[in-house]
Amino acid sequence: MTTTTQTAAQRFAEFASGLRAEKLPQEVTETACLHVLDTLGCGLAASALAEASYVVSGAEEGAGTGPATGIGVVHGLPAAEAAFVNGVLCHALDFDDTHAESVVHVSAAVTPAALAAGEAAGADGATVLAAVVAGNEVSTRVGAAAGGVFHARGLHPSGVCGVFGATAAAARARGLDAAATAHALGIAGSMASGLLEFLADGADTKRLHPGWAAQAGITAARLAAHGATGPATVFEGRRGFYATYLAGVEVDLAPGLAGLGSEWNTPQIAYKPYPACHYTHAPVDALAKVLRENPIRPDEVARIVAYTDKTGVDLVLEPAADKVRPRTPYDAKFSLPYCLASLLVRGSVEVASFTADAITDEAVLALTPRVGYETREYSPRPDAFGGGVRVETADGRTFEAELRYQRGSTENPLTEDDVRGKYRANAGLALRADDVRGLEDAVTTLGQQSGLGFLSAVRG
């Protein structure tokens, strides 16, 4: 079959099954390893803070034992359950990476699926590294073909698109050929899920989405390995993924498919400097710049006007009544008024800013009603997460700052030292210093590891 007659799933499958770590560009290899490190650090911090502890206790209750590692779980787990536990924990703090064009939290689904499938298959590090990159490239392309439209439809791209990346990763880690991988992707189309309704009351469901995606990826690959079939036209079919989830929207996967294996999205995935929705980051950094250059006390602030795009308004600024007084810690992560007020009052937006006690701090909540907004566009690319602020003081002064691209993106990057430092701070909440260092050394040389035994460090 020639590439011109292949469906999108078959093209993705050919790419994923044939990917070899030794053929990857150095930048892709190094970036992929850093994203795995960053992701594990986020999961370890969540575990240490007992975030989403129900997923660990649930696994301990009924999952049984198996060859794969769950963060904070003392015994081994079946691969699908380990992928679920780790996917939820790695996303639980909303501190994990995001690909701007697709608006997908990529690594929280792909890394758990690749690691769990790799452990179950006894794979070496090079195989798992290839699996991670395969998953990254599939997730981002599936999401980028529709830009921010999933959000507009009330769907969470990290779940509905992430399941395809997780499936590609799991299939590559267990060594499926192109035909079986295509079937796995077809199966995954019936597992794509994730609603944004958590925004209504700050419920826990959003953090479950990467876990479900990772678990579904393991399951889809396993079923395909045992002969189950999935529709070859899962993406472009009349009743396929895009036609049903985005009915009426023209979607073109062709540009993404054309670049497979020669153009790489993995280095474009953005790290998060703050444990909150990406739409809060640029305004928070803009306010930090204003405060560095013009020390302003909270009682001097008459009004803060935040700048963001329409999607940012819908996610972190409206409905205003909910955003000025977050109902849950997770709700606060999607409140730009809360994040800006936290920075102004406490001088920081960090993991400790989103505890149950922190979100009831009246000194912070006294400022949130003073935050308004204006919509602006910062990039022709959908969802580049630009933003800014205008601070107006009671005595008539005005200060303004903007970031066209959020910090952590390729246009405004964190350094490798920044990413390693973030990992060490997060992992240090859960692990002894020598285990923090050992895990860092192993993950950043993933392609050279003979196996995945180093993951034992993350067990409870």
C-alpha cells in the first residue's frame, strides 16, 4: 500500500511502529527525556501532597498486582492500572506540560502509557524513548488539526486527543507492527473522552482525563495485539473522530501527517512554570514584571485588568462570580483573579498557593474582585497562551506589561537548568535526595538504560 492510499491511522501507525531512538535528532531525544523527567516530578509532588490520593487507594483496593510501577503504590500493578494512576497524578497539580497549538497536556498521558507498557514488555530504555516520542507526535498532530475547537465544544483535548498518543506509545513500547498499531488507534477512537464540565464546580474529573487516556492506550494496544480490530478510517471517516466530535468543522490532518519523521513537535511542547491553567501564566508573569520594576503594595491597587484571548476568558475569567472566590483548590488553578491576587499578596504562585487553606485566605480574596479583563490576540497560532496586565493604583498611576508567548514555550523557553530545578523541587517532596538524583540521571539518559528498574524509586 502506498502512502497516498493510507488512512491517517495507518500513516500514524507506520510512523510509530518504525520509530527508532537511535535515529532521532539529538534535540528530540534530549527534549523527550526532559519531558519525562518533568512529568514524573509533577506526579511525585502530587503524591507527596496527597493530591488525588483516591487513585492510589483505589489501585491498592482492587487492581491486583503486576509488573508496572504506580507512583506511591508499594506493590507492582497491572500495566493499565499503573498507567491510570500515574496519568492522574502527573496531571493532578496542573503543573505538567502543554503543547500550545493542540492545547493538549501531552506527557501526562503519553509518559505513563509508555512506561507502563514498557515495564510490562520488559523493554529497554531506547524502546521506551521511541514510544514517548511516537506518542508525543501523534497527540500533538491529532489536536493541532483542530486548534482550540475542542475547548469550544466542551471537550478536553488532553483526554480526547491524548488517548491516540497514549495508544501509539503503548503500541510502540510493546513492539506492535504497523497493522496492529493501526487497529489499536482505531479502537482508541471509541475510548476518546473528557468533558470540561469540571469548570462548573471545580470537580476532580479533569485530572482523571490523562489517566483514562493512558489506561485506554494500554488497553487498546493489548486488544489489538490479541487480534481485535479498529476502523482504519477512525480519523477521517463519516462517523469518525472528527466528524462526530467536531461536526461541521473542516479538519485537515494532511500537514501534520506530511511532516511525520522529518518535522518534530516534541521540542515544541511547553513546560509549565506555575501549577495552574496555562492561560494564567502570561498575565502572572506580566504582573511579576510590573512588581519587580515598581514595588506596589496590595492596598495601593485599585484595579488590575488582565489581557487574554477568548478561550482564556472562558477558562480562567468567567463566570466571574466563581473566579473571584474559588470553591476548591483545583478551581483556584482556573481562576486568573486568584492567581494574580496570590502573587500580589504572597509574592508567589506555587504548589502551596492551591491548598484548601490557601484558597480561603481573605487577604487574597479581598483583591480578586478588583481583577477585570480585556480580550486580545497575541499570535496567529491558536492558543499560544500570550497575555498581560494593566495595574491601576488608587493614586492614579498605571503600569502595564505583556508577554506575547508564555514562559516555558519555545518562543520564551525555560532553560534545561530551570526544568531540572523544577523536577528536583517537586521530586524532593516525595523522595530522598539520593533517589531524586538517581532518578534524574536515569531518565535523562533513558535511551541508554537496559531496562526500567530505576522506576522502583517512585513506589511508596
